[in-house]
Amino acid sequence: MSYRIEELLIVTIADLLRERSHVAVGAASPIPGAGALLARERSPALRVSVLGSEQHNTFTEGGRELFDCAAQGRIDAFFLGGAQIDGGANINLVGIGDYPAQSVRFPGSFGSAYLYFLVPNVILFSLAHSQRNLVSKVDFVSAPGTSEERIYRPGGPRVLLTSRCLFDFDQSLPGFRLRSVHPGETIETVTHNTGFEFDIAGDVDVTRIPTDGELDLIRGSIGAAIGETYPTFARTVLGIRC
Amino acid sequence: MVEVVDLETLVTRIEDGTSIALPPDYSGCAMSAVRLLIERGVTDLRVITVPQGGLQVDLLIGAGCVSVLESAAVTLGEHGLAPRFTDAMRTGSIHMRESTCPAIHAGLQAAEKGLPFMPLRGIIGSDLVRYRPDWIVQDNPFADDDPIVLLPAIRPDVALFHAPLADTDGNVWVGIRRELMTMAHAAETTLVTVEEVISDSLLADERTAAGVIPSMYIHGISVVEKGAWPVGLWGCYAADHDNLQDYVRRAITMEGFNEYLSVYVHGSAAASTP
């Protein structure tokens, strides 16, 4: 069955969540949300908290509960993005240019400056992948990729998933290492479109494509479930009527 | 005893220069009250979003009502960037106190505990610390070499939101939208619009009492049906996505924004919003 890039990313995210016990999905994250719901379909014990959802969110203590929960170690996976991400895994959700009168302004840092430190497996996710957003140095550090040893930091980046490839983040470098390229991409196309230097694994794989069964789920119950929170995404990308 | 007043009377409590806490689009926004504030031409508001802002914040900024904004983000969600906020940041017409979601929750929690500050994990090494001179990095006094961020309490003059239900004693039901509870505890004055006021006490039954802000924190209530429109109200009605789409399309330019205001805030549609 033919598939869309968004569907490949949803499946890749579900694969990345295999060992996790509680994944939370923050604002503006329809693809991570769908990936988390697909992962739960496979392992029903996985707890999924989709912010902004009434049906896939069991928090009862208001907006702060997610953050309190994360600080206690009760959430082991979260997604962060960035208008810019650099080779040190620093992320920028604020804007492009010199702060504050920037040429382009984005919504803001949300909870990134905190959750990046506290959630052990942060999946960096970006649908875009060009030298414009994957840069050598971010213009504003919403949240740093790494910290000095003395800073309390059980959390941090583990991978960066984009529309072209999947990188691992190696704390010891620190930096990214190319793990797999999506079908149609090569090491060369990834290098050409990435504004930071990165390592290349000895055996770069091609990212696994979705199975027919996975596509049926995504275009069916998973799509309808994420449509509660992201109706436009469910309708225009997954073809769901909601 | 909390007085149930008309909306005009309620919004007169919000004067020029007020610091005002507002919820995000998904948590009960008093949009009718905000439209009336804009029509009244309130100025110099110091807005605190709990923790992010949506349509009401973009409207207030576009209408020139805001001088200072403390926020973790301003967004219209799936409808896109908040155009008037984006423009105000570019031109520098508002002073931005850049924040992160848990810092706003923690600041309000400090206020509800009557504390001067609250410590919070993370944030160290973020540029937020650079641009927030009021945030202090200090050593944890209970450990060796453990720097931690201290945030000053956030005590808004006013908290303003919309909820489904109040009773005639002035208790307000917010269910699990506990950020509204925190806002009410932290603010000096809490003003609420509701869909409906009932005569049976919401505190009489423990099953509803758990989600109720007691009247001692509430200073004014107005009944406004569909008071959150065009954003949604949980359990009551969904957002009017066509209107939000229309807003985003128009508000890209100041002319378009003013057209939207003339129809939905100043115009005949303002009085008869669905």
C-alpha cells in the first residue's frame, strides 16, 4: 500500500516507544500523538497522555500535573520540536534573528525549558529538514541539549526524527549520529540538507515502511482518536471524517 | 455573598493597568468579557497567560490593550501562529516576559501558598534565564553544589475566565480544570462568566464539590450563554473553527484585524454572538 511521509513517521515513533511506560504528548504534536496512540495499540500497558485531549488524558490536577509528574520521574518519554535545532541538540521555539525584535516569531518555549531536563527519553521531532531549521547554532536557546554535570538533569534528547531520517543523539560526543534514512533519501541528501555536522553509523539502515495493517489502523481508529484533538490534521492528512 | 451582575458591570472591575491572568483556549475563556473590554478601550493590561495564550490574548494585543505579556507561548493551535502577537513582537509594541509553562504554574502556586518564591527544576542554560533578570539561580541549601532556579510569586490583580456552572452562593464549578482553581487562589480578584447559575449549592454534594472554587475566592459572576465563543468550552460546545479560521486569515494584516473587530466586537454581530 502506498503511504504518506506522515504515516511513516507515525510508525517510526510507535517503534521508538517500544520500551516506554508513560509517554506524554504536548502542544502542536499531531504526528507524535498518533504515534503514541499506535504504540499503545501494540502494548496496551503503555500510558499515553495527550495534552488538549479529553479522552486520551487522565490528568485531574490541571496544567501543572504534567510537569509535576515529569519531575517525579513518572513520565519516561516526551516530544519536543523546534523552529531551529542545532548539532548540540539545543532547541529554539521562540524565533529567528536577534531576540526580542526577531524577523520571525514563533509561539514560544512552552514547557521545553523544563521537560528537556526531566524526561529521560525526549524524542526531537521535526517535519521539516533543511539547512534552514537544522542549523549550526540556534538563535535562541529555549532549552539546551546538554548541561554541565552539576546541573540536575535525568532527562535529555535521545533521537531526532525528521521527514528525511532518524538520528541518535550521543551524549558522549555530544552530537547526532545518523541511524537510518527514510526511503528515497541517502546519506548525501541528508548531509546536503543539514546545517550541522553529524556522525554516521557504520551501517545506516533504511527506515522501515508502514505495513498494510498499520496503515489501516492509522487511517481508522488511530486517526479518529487523534482527530479529537487535531481535527484538521486527521481530515487533511489521514483522510478522516470528523 | 457574590453578586451576579451584568457583564458591563463585571468588566468595569478591570481597570487600565490591571495585571490579569487568562487561561488557554481549551480551558474556559471569557471571550464575551474580553470583547467588551476591547470595546471599552481598556489599556496597559499586563497579561499573564496560564500558561499559554490563544485567541483572547491575540485580540487584546491587536486592539492595543496590552503593554506587558508574561507567557510561555501564544498560539492559535491548528489554526496557526497568533498574527497580532507575532507582529507585536516584531515591532516591539509589547514588553514580553518570556516564560515556560511550569514556571507560570509554579509562580501562581507560590502566590496561593502566600510564599515569596518557588524553586523549579530545569531551565538552567536556557536563554529564558538571560532575559528574565527576576529569575535567580541559587544553590539548593539542602545539598552540595546543586543549582536551582528560584521564581518570584505571580500574584495577578485579576483572574478572568469562563466556566459552565455557578450556584447562587457564588461557588463556581470548574471540574478538572484546576489551573482555573490555582488562578483564583493566586489572584486578588477573580471574575467569572458562566453559562448558567443554579440555586442548588454546588458544595452540597461531595461529587461536585471536588471541582468547585468556593465563593470566598470569587468576586463577581455574570451569566453569559456561549460566553467562550468562538473558542470551545469543555463538555458544553466545540470551538467554532470557521470563525477561528476567518480570524487567522484576516488578522494577518492590521486592516483585516480591524475588519474582524468591526464585525465581531464593535458591530451588530457583537451583541448577538451565537
